[in-house]
Amino acid sequence: MEPQPQSQPRRPRGFAATAAAAAASVSPSSNPSGSSGANTASPSSGKGKREREKEKERTKLRERHRRAITSRMLAGLRQYGNFPLPARADMNDVLAALAREAGWTVEPDGTTYRHSPPPQHQQNLGAYAMRSGESPLSATSLKNCSVKATLDCQPPVVRIDDSLSPASLDSVVIPGRDTRSEKYPSASPINSVECLETDQLMHDVHSTEHENDFTGTQYVPVYVKLPTGVINNFCQLADLDGVRQELSHMISLNVDGVIVDCWWGIVECWNPQKYVWSGYRELFNNIREFKMKIQVVMAFHEYGSTDSADVLIPLPNWILEIGKENQDIFFTDREGRRTTEYLSWGIDKERVLNGRTGVEVYFDFMRSFRTEFDDLFAEGLISAVEIGLGPSGELRYPSFSERMGWRYPGIGEFQCYDKYLQQHLRKAAKLRGHSFWARGPDNAGHYNSRPHETGFFCERGDYDSYYGRFFLHWYAQSLMDHADNVLSLANLAFEETKIIVKIPAIYWWYKTSSHAAELTAGYYNPTNQDGYSPVFEVLKKHSVTMKFVCYGLQICSYGNDEAFADPEGLSWQVLTSAWDRGLSVAGENTLSCYDREGCLRIIETAKPRNDPDRRHFSFFVYQRPSPLVQGVISLSDFDHFIKCMHGDISSDLVP
């Protein structure tokens, strides 16, 4: 008998091979061949480890992709379905919202049930008619249709309102099917063109009957911003008679107060710590005579840098002289071009301004104002102070400067190439353990690029790589650190006075995955991140009021579709995030939105109808393109807008 061949044992693979190699290394004496076995298993172990790392990275990518899809779905439900979902909603929140919209009751512990509907068929129809805003059968359709056809087709046929969300359709009670209408579909008056148009007209009338009624709504104070040139570059009141005439018009329109820009480049123009407030004192005394509230803006930025501007207010002359010797005090783009719109916050704690740091310069200016106008603060005439934290007084980088050639809807450029911010970047990269990350992106395009034209901002671009996430987090954190440093000193200078910070509305490319324009401006807000919540946490720390720019109409003339812009979506995210964190919120219009339709949209943003918590703006700042006395804006329209904000009138009534 020949011996049977013994089967060879299977070589362990993957985790088994790793375990076998570990066991062999622990007890080599018990296994003489353990050394060779370990050597044999070592390459397999390394290969398995690499595969596991690759699979882990693929899993992360899949998870980020899934979160991006979820984010878009939640945004759609919030924007188009008016679902009150929290900022960090999960699927339980979505299911609960859908169930409640469909008429179900969802308890906090997840218990879900539905109350039995009323038995009467007419009650069902009446409830649906009240919800959809139209009657099952209008009087006009009865007049235009035959009596027999009306009786034959009077509901059970129920029209579904297009304005209802899909989730709400479950709450509509659909009666039994009528076989006569199935056999003779043309006999239904609702199927006829004439009756369909008439019924749709009746629906439009009913649905808009109370749409523009703001009577009895919350009172939102309205402030009007005085023209920039009201104080000239020599700190003198330019046109006293014109200012008094403006104030008289505002009083007649029941305006609550005025906004005055206090320009750093005017008050401390020639010498450091030599402040001239004479023009502002004369202006404030005249405002006091009219008994109007004042909000002042600490304007640390440049104004009128474009060729079209009729007023130019640069930074203080002594600052510009320092900048000639040390250009790194200004923000710098990748090509080394400097912008003098605002000082780089890389020098916030660097003593390069005649022995003072950036934040010390800001604090000395604010303290001088508080001391000079102490009597107005004591009287309560100055009700709030807005702190300018960047270009145009907004908390952002100067990433889309027209002086640099930027035009809408360009993505802008990163502004972190001065030597001070580069030092901060190298320090952050070293702490992270990747010193070679101490650089700006080299594939982020230029000021007027589109996201898909760059390797950094395109779909699945480098913005979502390990390096991209590190850089964008550092870039956004530098912006928040600047806000934190300045606001700490602002609260010290203006204790017990309301502090305001202006947040920009960067709405173009909002519908893309990277949100490129927001990234270059310092807001790390792609589809898989919430870039505004960390900023609002800083503002909440200092009990700050957030002021946001409201767009009355979508900027269709600029090509919103081409720029993937979404002003309404951005506004919803910013306002909801701020309110969820308990911040007081205010608004300001753009100069392009002063017609009646634009004002109506602004009112609806200031006092959302469908907010269950009845949240609203604490005040609103109205910018107009020219003085009221020049007649560019209809005074009746402006009066109408103010009354709607005050809750005194229905906006569909023509004054």
C-alpha cells in the first residue's frame, strides 16, 4: 500500500498571517522554523497593512461623499419645504419632520402615532381647502360650467396645490374614486381649460390675500446710513444744511436712528495717537437736536479704492508711510501684490506700527472715541458701536478686490502671503508635523477663475485633501483669531454698549461643492463643513450682534445660473446658524435693492412668517444710493417700507 499524500496546510493570509508572525516572534524557541516563518510573513503583513490603510481612506472618501449628499438634501428640505431642521440634523430629525408634516404625532422618545381623521367627508374637504388656500369649487367655475356637469364631477376630484411639499401630501384625504369621471373624463369642469384657468386664478387670489400683510408683526427699528462724504478728509462737516434737511425727512418718516461711519483714515490721519473729532462733534450735536439714536461704525478700512468712487478715504497717512518701508503690513496675494484696504492681521500682535501692535492701534482709536463722546454715551444717544474687522467693514479677507482686477463672479485669491501670516502658517504646519505644508495652494487659480478651472476648487479637488483641509482650517482660524482679539478690546473700550459685527454675503458659487469664493474670503464652508458656526461661537463669546447683508432680489442680471449663486440659500444658512446659537441678528440692504419688490423680500427675511419661534431682526440698516432729498427713491415707497418693518401697515396697501 502506497502512503496517501498529506495535504499541505493553507498559508495564513491577512490578519491570520499577522497573528502568526507575532506569535512566532514571541516564542522562537518553541518553533525552530519560526524565524524563517516570520521572515516569510513580513512582506505579506506589510502588504496587508497598506491595503487596510487604502481601504480606510476609501471609506473616509465614501463617508464624505455621503455627507455631502445628505447636506444637499437637508438644504433642499429647509429651503424649498420650509422644514425647521436644526443645523446638525440627522435622519431621525428628517423622519420626524416628515412625519409631523404629514399629520403624525412624534413624541420625544420616538413614539409615533396618528390621530383618526374626522368621519365627515365634508370636513376632510374643508380642512384640505383651508390648507391649500382654495375652495373645492369656486363660484366662477360654477358660472362657467353646466349644472349637470358640475354635479357629476363635484369632488371626489381634488386638485393638489403645487405649493405643497411632497411630504405634506400624506395629510390630504383623497376620497373614493368616481367611476363616472373615469368613464367620461371630459365631463369634469376641472379638466376643462376654461375652468382650470379660472380656478387657478381663484387660487392665486386666495393664496396671496394675506401674503403681504405685516400688520401686528414684530417691531423692527429702521436706521438710515448717512452718506460717506458727510465728513470730509479734514474732519469737517461738509454740508450742514443738507444734513439737517435729511434728518428732517427722516423724522417725518419715523426713522428710528442714523448710522455714522467714523473713519480711522480721517480722525488719525497725519500723526499716530493725534485724534481730531471736531467734525463728528458738530454732526452729533445736530443729530441730538432731532432726538434720533446713533449707531457709529469704527471704520478701520479704506473706502473708494475703485475708479468709480467719488469719495476716497485711505488709511492714515502715517500708516501708508510705514507701508512704504514694510509692505508686509498689508495683505498680499500669491504674486506678491499688496492691497491697502485693511492691515494684515498677521501684525495684530507684532510691534511694527511705531512701537504698537495692530490691535493696540485699534484699541487706542476706540478708547479715544469713547472718551471724547462720553456725554453721548451717558445720555443713551449712541445706542451701538459696529467694529470694522476687514475690508468694507466686514469680517473677511480682501480676496475679491476690484483694484486687483477681480470681477463678479470670480473666485478671488487667498491673501496670506505677507511674511507675518507666512510665519504663522509655518508654525502651524510644524505643530501638525508636516513642515512641507507651510505653503499656499499652487493650483487655486486667479481672481477671475471659475472653480472647475482649478485643481484646488474643482469637484473632488485638493480643497478636500489632507493638506487642503489643514490649510483652509488654518486660514479660517486666523480670521477668527483676529475677530477674537479685536472684540476683546472693543468690549473693554465700550463696556455695556451693544457691539455689532458685519458678516459678508458671499453667495456666488454657493451651489458648488467647494464654495470657492467663501473659502478665499476665510469661511471654511464647503458642502461637508459648516463654516459659519465657529465664527458665531466667537461672536457669542463677546455677546455681539451679527449684522448680515440681505439681497432683496436674486442678481439675475449678473448671471446667477452661470455663477451657481444662491443668495437665499446662503441667507438661510447664516441666519439660522446665528439664531440657533442665541445671537442677536440685524440686517442691511445692498445699494441695488431699494425698489418695492426688493424691499418686500427684505421684510420677509427680517420677519420670517414660518418661524415657530417668531425670531426676527433686532434692527435693520437701510442704505440708499443717494440722499432722500434728491428724489431718486420715492419717499412714499420708503415710508411704506418703514411702516411694514414697524408692523403698522399691510405691504399690499399702496400709500
